[in-house]
Amino acid sequence: MNVFLDSLAWLADPVHLAGPNGVPARLGEHVLYSLAAVAIAAVVAIPVGFLIGHTGRGRTVAVALTGGVRALPTVGLVFLLALVLGIGITAPMIAFVVLAIPSILAGAYSGFEAVDRATIDAARAVGMTEWQIVTRVELPLGLPLLIGGLRSALLQVVATTTIAATVGAGGLGIYIFTGLRSNDYTQMFAGSLVVIALAVVLEVLFSVLQRLVVPAGVAAGRPLDTRVTTSRSAAAKATSLQEGTQ
Amino acid sequence: MTWIWSNTDYIWDKTLVHLGLSVPPVLLAFVISLPIGWLANRVAWLRGVLLTASGLIYAIPSFALLVALPGIIGLYPLRSSTNLIVGLTLYGVALMVRSTADGLRAVEADVLQSASAVGYSPWQRFWRVELPLAGPVLLAGLRVVVVSTVSLATVGGILGINGLGLLFNDGLQRSILAEIGTGIVLTIVMALVLDGLLVLLGRVLMPWAGREPGPRSRRQEAVTA
């Protein structure tokens, strides 16, 4: 239990709280990098995902891509890019975006796919244009899954940012890395505690958000606890997209 | 390329070590998550608790977890294979509990009642009816676990734990691009080979599964996606 107390003492030490290498500054850096990477990835992945989900074309490619990236070792990717592009934030940033895209893409297209075909036919029957179907039917109904994809992507990037400190990207991983170099386990443990806290907070925030965006009509009609869930409601509740990150 | 040819023994050694570190966590995760998943499915209020807990564990960045675990458990050193195996098992369990609970839940109540009616004890019913019927979902979950475990095991390399991850560390320090590239390729190949073996195992053990594109297929895709 001593390591806990030591680490808390380390974290409470004013020396470790102030300046550009202080915990608040590094935390801000970590969050900023992660959000920026997810934002860039989202700009690319969401429109493509919607297109795949709406038309049903290119699905095989998207599934293969999502599965393939899961097998890709993040450490290897970050180190490889760092070796090619040099130490700094550019190389890790590219790695973050590459790693964030598949989850967001999967969230976007599976959200659209989860919409019952009958609902879309009904929308078309009452005279909605394709654009209206996308924005007023598929988008709101698929939103929980899209948020799920964004959440996996963000957690994936938060995890990778921790590793990227090894190649000079900054962020909270710097404490683990410095501690590792100087055999200072207290510092490593303190750093990992802050990283864990950040990840847990983000996970909780996103799961709340994911519940909030379920359209009222869907939430009202959702079976509470039946043994056999329909694929429709299961899809709306599913968090399985989250699997296979890190 | 010359680096690869002059270091084949070293590469082969790291590959075998990596395999030895990746397989135990997958097996352990499968075995451990069975009772937990069963419990989650059996006790209604526990389901939410267990699934939320596994979601939170899975959300923890791997590097931070590997650093924190030895301090929390306090039984083994930071730079040990045990550390990596414990950490990877924890992630595996976090993933598999959901698959197990989902798979068991998808078994229809009528089927279970029929099994009881023809005289199966709860124990027999679980092993001979529930588990085989949940098999395809369990397999889908296990495939995710095996691929992510092989890939995650490389994180141990930063801490100096043996395995393919060391190729990344060494390659970065000595600026050998081929070494990092080799590590990436071998990790992906190992993940795909083990995944393929699981698919084959599934065909052998569950020859009935995967033929009918039933209503559950979309759900399975969501798990594999």
C-alpha cells in the first residue's frame, strides 16, 4: 500500500504541479492531443461511414479495415513513424489519427445499418428525400452507435498518447517514461494513476452521453429486460464497438 | 533487409516468446469469464455491475495498467512476464465477460426449459445445451480477444519485457527501420494465424454454426466489427 501513499504524495508535491512539466499542463496536453486526433479522424471517417451505411457499398472494405487495424501493434506504428519523421508530435499525431479512424468509421456505418429497413422505407414512402432520410432518420437513430465509435476512438488515442511520450510527444506518459529511465517507480505509478483516472472519467462521460442521445421514441419503446433482444434494440444499446481498442 | 537475414535466430526467438506470452492470457480469459458471464446472465442486478466494471477495466490504457498492476498486486516485479500475462488476462476477461453474458443470454428460454424437462441437471444443461448454443458468440468474442492480446503484448517491450515488442524498442534506439517493420509484420501475422486457428476450431467444434444467416448474424457482426 506504500506505493499508493508515495504516489499521492508525489502528486500533491507543488513541484510536480507547476510549470510546463507539471501534472495539470501534461494532462491538458494529453487531452488536447487526443481530442485533436479524434476530431481530425472524425472529419474523415464520419462522412465515409455515413456513405457506406446509407448505400451499403464498401462495407466489406470497412469491416476488413476495422479488423486489420486491431491487429496492428500501436507501439510499432508509433515507433516506426517516429523513426521516419523524427521525434516530436507530428509522427504520433499521424499514428493517433490512423488508429482512431476505424472505430469512428465502424460507429458511423453500423449506426446507419442498425436502422430498420422498414423505417427507412416508411420515411421514403411519406416523401422524404434521400438527404432528409439521412439527416432526420438514419442520423438520429444511429447516433448512439456513432458516439460509441467516438468513445472507442478517444480511449484508443488516450492509450496511444501515453505510449507516444516515449518518442517525445509529451502528455501524461512522460512521467511513466521518465520514471522508467531513472528507476523511479513512485513517479511511474503516479503517472499511471492520472492516466487511469483520465480514461475512467472519459469512459463514464461517454457512456452517459451515449444514453442521452437515444431518441425519446426509441428509448420509450425499448424492451426493458427481455431474454431475446431484437437486433434493432440490441444495436441501439450495443457498446460492443468499443471492443478491440487500445 | 540485410538486418532480417543476419538476425533470423533472434527474430525467431522473440516470436516464440511472444507466442508463449499471448496464448496463456487468452485461455485464462476464456476460463475466468465463463463463471463471471454466467453470473452476469443469472443475477439481473449483477449484469449491469459486471459489464460496467469490465468496460471500465477495458478503458484503462495498457501502458498505464502494466505499470500500475505490480504496485497494486505487489507480488511480482514490473519487468516480468507475469506482469504482462496478468495485465493481458485482465483485458481478455474484460472483453470476454460481455461476450459470454451476451452469448448465454441469446439462448432461448424454451430450449433451456426443454432441457430441464427431459431431465438435465442444471450442471449438465449448462455444459451440454447452454454453452454449445452460446458457442458462436463466444467464438466471436474470443477472436477479438486473441487479436488484441497478440497486439497488446508488444506494449510490454517498452518496459523491457521479452517478446516482439523488444524489436520496436531496439529498433527505435538503434534506428533500424527493418527491425520495427519486422516486429509489426510478425505481430499482425501471428494475430491473423491464431485468429484463423480459432475459426477452424469453431468449424470443428460447432459444425452447425455459421451456415444460416439468422437474425443473430447482425449482432455477431457487431461483435466482430
